[in-house]
Amino acid sequence: MQKKFFQKQPMMRKVIYSLIPILIFAIGNFGWIVLLKTFLSTFTAVFIEWLFERKKGKPVSEAVIVTGLLVGLILPPAVPFWIVIVSSSFGVVFAKMAFGGFAKNLYNPAMVGRAFVYVSFPAAVQQSWTPAVSTWGQGFGRWIASDVVTMATPLNVIRGGGDMSMWKMFFGNVSGASGETAKWLIIAAAVYLIITKTASWKIILSTIASAFVVSGLIFLFDPTRLNPLAWIFGGSILFGAVFMATDPISAPKRERSKWIYGGLIGTLSVVIGTFSLFGAGFMFALLIANTFASLIDYLDTPEKVNKS
């Protein structure tokens, strides 16, 4: 009997289903280049895992499809194709297969891949933002929305003293990472994932709430900083909280730990994004929280009662 190529994982399929509308929106926002790069990142992720698993005679996990989709959606639309391949490959090899494969990784593979190219190739990843089309849907008739790749993200516009419509940030017809702009679709995906018990609502809520509170306190003492709504609707916190912080492998397993974990991510996202040289606060916050996820679970484990 021929073995199946993919290991069936219903939970991962639900995540894939929730990402498809976001991918479609991104194509209408930036052009067909988004689809090709997302396909490339997904194909690369699947191929790399297959290279490792074929010697063991094991099927490829459907979780790696999620990794590939996420890599394609968290990178700028205009980033070079080779960076997409490097990001996807690095994430799967060093954040997943190096730890033993599926369910053994300490870090979110997609975010590790993005962090590597973010730090290694800053000019291409941190500055290659392309503007969205003037009216959503025009992207379906274009390869890429514009040849100009110097458009600032909403948060950078606000940081520079510019004005940015809250509605545009919520709807998503703005520059940014391919899949992180349509907040209404991300919220809809969160509702679907929570209802189907695919993602932890505790992690999502604690991440967003802590980011809102901490950014609000900073804004209260220094009004020149970003306000809380700008943080939630203008950056990557919402997308990351729904699709990456809730990764069941790299997140804590105990229920109370999830509140602490989400609070740590949200707090660090704002602190790093506000006071450090890097604007990608959520990325570094998630990787730091991944590092301490097991420790948070351990500290939350009740002591065993010695029976005499």
C-alpha cells in the first residue's frame, strides 16, 4: 500500500482554510505576485521537510503548509524571490527539522525564517514596501500594484508625523506585509479558529489586550508615541496574535500559562517596537516568548502532594 505524502492534520487544515481569504485579499491589494511568492514559499517549505522525512519513510506534515503560507504572507510583496526561498528554507531547517521535526520545535518556524532575512537583508525586507492599489480589486488585473517600492507602512507614516485613516488600516488597502493589512479578515479568521477550537482565545486576547494597555500607558505619558489603536490596526500584532502566537507546538500547554505567554508577547511587542532600533516588535517578542514557553508551563505546574 502506497503511503500518503501528507500526514492528515485536521487542525492545520482549518488554519489553511482561514488563511485563504486573507491571501485572496492580498492578491487584490498588491497583485498576482503575492500568489506566486506564497506558492513559492509553501513549495519550498514542503520540499525541505520532504527531504528530511523521506529517509525515515515518514509523510510530510500539513503543518509545514501553514509555515509556507505564513512566510509568504508576512513578507513585503516586493521582496526578491530568492529571499522568499531563503526565509522558508531557513525556518523549516533550523527551527523545525533541527529539533527533530513536527511537534518538536521550540520556535515558530515561519517567524524564525522571517527574523533571519529581516536581520540579514535589511534593505530588501525592511524597506521594500510597495503601495496598495488605489481601489481594492485592481490587483487582480496586475502583476504588482506599483513599480514604486519605497512606500512607508502605516506605522512608519504615523511615526513620521503623517496622517493615516483608521478605516483604511482596518480594511487593509494600505502598504505592509502581504497578509497583515486586512484586519477585518484577520478578526473573522480569529473567530473561526476560536469557534473550531483550533486557536487559543486566551493567547489571542491576552496578546492584544496587553499590547493595547502598555501602548496606552506609553501614549499617556508621551503623546508623540503611537496610540493604542494604531498599534493594533496599523502593525502586525493582530495577525501575529491570531496565527503565530497560537502555534500549539511553540506555545505553552497549560491554560493559565497562556495568559502569561500572551501578556509577555503583547508587552514586549510594544516595548521593543517603541524603544528599540527595530520596528518589528512582534517578531522579536514572539521568539523571546517561545524561548520561555516551556519554563512558563513548568512554573505553572502545581506541586505534587507527598502522600505518607
